[in-house]
Amino acid sequence: MSKRVRAKKSATVEEIMSRKVVSVDADASAQKAAEIMAKKNVSSVMLKDGDRIVGILTERDLARNVCAKDGLASKTPAVSIMSTPVQAVSKNAPVGRAASMMAEHRLRHLAVEGDYQEIIGVVTTTDLARYLRKKLGVTGADLEIVEALYA
């Protein structure tokens, strides 16, 4: 008697993504973008020119391109330090696809596209760490290591 083993469906990006997409006008200063990121408790913002997303600005961009260069954030245009083009993955893609893209492009934030290529969320390395913790049932000392990834 043979047993059929049913493969478990892989989680999709939509299941683990952050739905909080925060945006600022493309003409904003780096300081204004940072203020909004702090207020909304997010690590990235999408820069928009009207309805069009023109780039993404992350905490890493601010640290490397303003702080490390002793720049004046209030005088630094956010568009001058943003990452562009914005890398995106479909909401229906398996989580592994998003992880591969993030590793390949050395990203910590990946935009998530809906059915009409609109940005509906962001998947971050924190989201991936939380997913792995849950999927692997990590406990004890290993849990501390995984939690440190997104602290």
C-alpha cells in the first residue's frame, strides 16, 4: 500500500509582507523623509512624483549618504540618495523568490506589486526572519539568534 504525500503549499509574499506602505513627495528633503519614517515607525519610504513611484529611501540610504558624509539632511534632496529603480516582486510569488531577489540584489526592502503592478506592500528582511522563525518552530537559544536578526 503506497502512501501519497501531499506537498505543502509554499507561503506567498502577500502572506508575510508589511502592508504599511509609506510615501513622501519626491521633492522632500532627507530630513523630512526621516521624520516621516520615525513617526510611522518604518525603515523605508517610497518617493512619489504625483502617482508615480520614482524610488525608495531606506534607513541605510540615510546613514550612508547623509550621516556618514556629515551631510545636512534638511538640505539633502531625498531623490539624490534614494535607491532606484525600485525592485519589486509579485504578491503571488513564493517567499523563496522574494528571498532570492533580496540576496541577489543585496536588498533589505523589496516592494510588493498587486495585480495591476501597483505597490501594495513591502517585504523586508525582518518579515523573512519572522517567517523563518514561525516555519522552523525556532525556540530557546536559536530563537534569540533569529530575533536578533530583526531587532
